[in-house]
Amino acid sequence: MHRFYSKNLELTKEMLYQLKSVLRFKDGERFVLFDDSGYDFISEFSGESVKILEKVFNRREPERQVFLFQSILKKDKMEWIFQKGTEAGVYKFIPILSSRSVKKDFNLPRAEKIIKEAAEQSGRGCIPKVGEIMNFNESLQLVQNERITGIIADPNSKKSISESMREPKMGIFIGPEGGWSEEEVSEAKESGFKAYSLGRLNLRSESAALVAVWAMAQ
């Protein structure tokens, strides 16, 4: 069934247009609403309104909360990360500025739209959030304050991401196109982070993010 996110479990003008004019729904046809509560609401279309028939717990959400601390990349790559990261199971995106970051910001409203649509498409019951942009040291402090198990992707590590711990709250740090500086990797380790390799091949930053999240969210 088609899925739509609605904070108040009501049809917006945009949703109504899509149901009537794009999908050409007829009265009585069913679809799913979800409101970020972790539940799906089986609904019935009735012209201009919606009738909720059943509330069902969504079992597709990952068991672990994976925080993706992603160095900001160029527009198309960052948008790809928001989309695919949502599909792979990211709980929250934390955009960060590292010493080798070239791009310094991104379009937040567009990012949230991409994430919402990816959550609808992939069957998730919750919408991943996007945190404020942080510098590297601020993000290390956040991990400590929130008691998140910190992991930094380091191609020089002899340990594979598949060996990483499976904790309830895990944060993976992915560097920019130029990678982490040696100082940043050292600072992360001094803060209690574990360094893991994502494989023998060199991965682009956006590919590394997806590989890491997929490995950790399962």
C-alpha cells in the first residue's frame, strides 16, 4: 500500500492532490498513514477525507539507534546520503565540519523533504531527524554527553566494521572527500572511539556512509 507521513494523521492539500489526481484513488481504497510514533495507521480514502481503520506497530525500524556523523559533502552527494541513509536505517543525521571539509552547509528544508519521502518509500515508521551543523570537537562532545558508542571510519584500521560492537546507540563518523586528518583520528580514539575499516577498497565518502550504516543497523 502507498504510505504517507502526516504529523496529525490528516490529509494535507499535497497528499489529497496526489491521491486524487496522481494515484487516482477511488472511495474505499486503502493506504497507510504514519505520524513518527512508530505505528502505521491503515486508512481508507473517502473523497476529501480519511478514515483510520486500524493501528499497527511498525516492525521495520532498526533495533539500534544509528547516528550518522557525516562531514558535509557537495549538494548531490549529501542529498544522496540523506536518501540512502534513511533507507539503510539512520536514526539521526549529524552534519559536521572537519578540518578537510570543503562544503560548509546544505539546504535543510530540501534535506528534510528527501528524508520524509525516503521514509515513506522504504516503509519506516519514524522520520530520521537532522541535527545542527557541528565542528569535529563539538560532535565528539555530543557522543560523550549522549552516551553514544563512537566509531570512526579509518581505512588504516586492521579491524573490520563487521567486528564492531552492537550497542543500543551507535555513532559512525564518516569523513569528507579528503578523509580524516591524523589529528582527528587520534582525538576520536582519545575520546574512547573505536576505529574500523570499511573494507580493503577505497570508498567515496557517500559510499562509506551507506556501507557503515547498513553494517551497524542490522
